[in-house]
Amino acid sequence: MRFTTAAVWASIAVSLVSAIDTIEIKGRHFYNSKSGKPFFIKGVDYQPGGSAAVEKGSDPLSDPEKCARDIFLFQKLGINTIRVYSVDPTLNHDECMTMLAGAGIYLVLDVNTPLSNEHIYDMEPWTTYTPAYIKHVFECIEVFSGYDNTLAFLAGNEIVHTKGSELVSPKYIKSVVRDMKAYITHQIPRSIPVGYSNADHVEFRVSLAEYLACGEIGWVDFFAINSYQWCGDNTFEGSGYDVLVNDYKNYSLPIFFSEYGCNLVRPRLFQETAALFSDQMTGVFSGGLIYEYSQEPADYGIVKIASNGKDCALLGEFDTLQKVHESVPNPTIPSGATENQRPMCKDPSYYWNIAGDSELPKSFGVDYIKKGVASSGSVKWTKGKFVSLDKVPDETTYTIKDSSGKEIKDKKIEWVADVKQVIKEGGNGKETGGGDGTETSVGPLSDSSSNSTTSEDSKGGAFSLQVALGTISTAAMAVILATL
């Protein structure tokens, strides 16, 4: 239902804490831009229907009634962030993004989709890195930069995964990051982090993280990992999480799990969630997103959406995750956590198991970076903006049943933040590794044995990197290989 009177709205407005704050990066962690407190991602991956349901004319953030259903459950689950894999920038997302903001929930958004001209093909990236593709990416940025609860953009998901992709795709990932950051610098009023979501492939995960973070051009603001190695009743050491922390302990950028979980042992216990927010990990990791919200063919879901696409039922693992979230204390950054410097890129020969090219493909987005993607003349999208909370649903009309089959009657969303915002135009002018889009070199190279930093870091920049190669136990390796 919707708010219908000024009196009702006024009574709710006074209880709101404040406008939802933007999130920024300092060193290797995320922070609330207003309070200065560390921000840890506690969330779920959200793409009802999965990749098979992706089509023009619909996406998870364009149907306010479905958003009302799911945002109520997000709050019940106790999360602060969702990840959405595919959106159609030509649709209106104002109501859903307003509702998420009012509920205190942030968005990590992939700018790719499975559709033609909207993704990078891992084995032949040069065939899909095109003007049409870059236009789609910039349109996604334009639309979702209008919402203060857009936490970050993902330039790609598991592009380096299939054997052979590590030899052709890394420089294209870095190129897309360059293009996105250049566009944000010159066309978007606030700086929004850009990162990459990596398959937890033990052969590539450390070297690719290092390559994507290095240099003066095309470096990611954060690195995200899809991890499925903690299965069933396990421990920090037995799962191999200790190796993950060791592998990235000297990484200077924020790291979080963009997907995590394991369904090889049922029911899922989500012990890894408690570990993720413990002092064993929070010095290195900034939280994570459980895979996944809705039950899909992969069988990871915690909510089953009915065949009518409207009603839903909670699964038992929803209750388990909810209880784990309730039991986890607010995470903190341990006093012994270190900050490191981000280096110049090494000579390509240094990257023994990936192609760490120092020359990047020429950008197809230079004109858009200068003039804005609206200059193309065929504009079917509109800049996102919040609407008043009294204009959006605060309760779904769809049926929701708990894990025992009993219908949940009170499905009202609790508004915890206001959505007031100041609309600004133009770029923010902050150089973060995109330049003006014309650069094709990552910058000066360092000796492979050197820990020299980039010139930006030598001037006091916050981002840095040194990666320590780790070893992994036989048991942990077996678990990882079983999930690939």
C-alpha cells in the first residue's frame, strides 16, 4: 500500500535517521562518507530468474511491487547491500532505488548483461569490446549514478575463468575500468568506485588481482571474489579461508566476496558468514554477498518465488542466515590491520600465468567521455533520481509464506533513512585512473623485483598493493576444485 495522507507521512518522516550517505574508499576499506565509520558489506546476490530471465524491458529493479516484496525480506534478513547482475538502463528504476535507500540498502551493480553488445566475451574480447558495448556501460553509469545508494560498479564478472581467457582478457578488463573511471571523472558529479568480480581460481586469483590494481591507468578501486570453498561444518583453517587472508594480506585495495557460499553440504550453516565478520578477516576483507537470494537451477536460493512471479516462500536456509546475521556483532577493523602502497605495473614477463600487458586497447568511448553519452543523439534512458517515500509502496500485496508454510501478514518495510538529495551536473574532476580515456599505457613500469609505487601514490594517494603469494592445503584445494 502507499502513504495517502500528509499526517501519516509526517509521523514517519520524524523517525528517519538521516538521508542515506554515500560510501567511499580510504585505503583498503569502505567508509561512510558522513560518519567516517567503516562500512562492511553484508548482503545477498539478487537476480530473480537468473541469467536466463535477462531480456530487454525488465530487470530486478524496475518493478516496485516486486521490490516491495523483496526489500521487506532484505530487512528481515538483516542485510545492507545487494548485488544485481544485469539491468536495462532504458527502464525507470527510481521507485525501487528509492525504496532500497529508504530501507538503508546499497547497490553493487554489474554493468554487463548476457545480451548482445552488453558484455565482454572472455575468449575473444576484441569482438565484443565495441562502441555499442561502451555506450551501454556508460548508460548504466549515467542512470545509477543518480542514486546515492549506488555503492559501486563492477566492470566484469569472471571474465578470466575459462582456460585460455587469462591470456587474452586481462587488458580488456583494465580497459573497461579505464573507460568507466574516465567517464565518471568527466561526466558524473560524484566519484563512484569501480571494481572487478573474480572467479576464485587458485591459479589466477593473486596475479590477476595484482595486475588489475597496478599502474596509473585502468586500476580498480576494489577487487571482489566469488568464493565457494567453505562447505558445511568447517573451520577457518580447514576451509582454506586462512589461505585467502594470507594471499591478500598485503593487498592495499578493499576486497570483499561478491559471491560466497557452498551447497555441496545441506543444509547450509553459513558458518563462513560469522568468520567473514570476525577479526580474523576484517583487517583484509570488507564483507560479502551470499549467493543467492532466489532459488534458481543452481540450487543456492534462500527464497522460492512462485511460478506466477509474484508470491514467494522462505526456505529453511533463509532462517539460518537470518539467525547468523543477528548473532554477528558489528564488525570492526583490527588495530593491527596494515595499509600498503599500490605499485607501478611490472614488465609483462613478470606475470607468469596471465597476460599482464602494459599496453591497453584504444578506447571507443573518448567522445562520450568528453561530451556525455547523451551526445549520441539516441537517448532512451533518463538520469536516475529519488522520489518521495510517500510515492512508493511500503508493503507488497503479494503473498509471502515463512519456511513452515504460514503466511506472513505484516509485510511493511521500515523506512530508516530519508532520500533527500542535491542534484548536481557535470563531472567531479577527481582523477582516479581513467585519464581522459585516450591513454593506452598503464604508465611507467617498475623492475619486477621492486616495490616502487606509482607517482600518484608517492604524492600521498590512498590506494596501494603488494600481494603475497600463499600456499593452499590439499583439503582446501579439494573443496575448491569440487566447486569449479
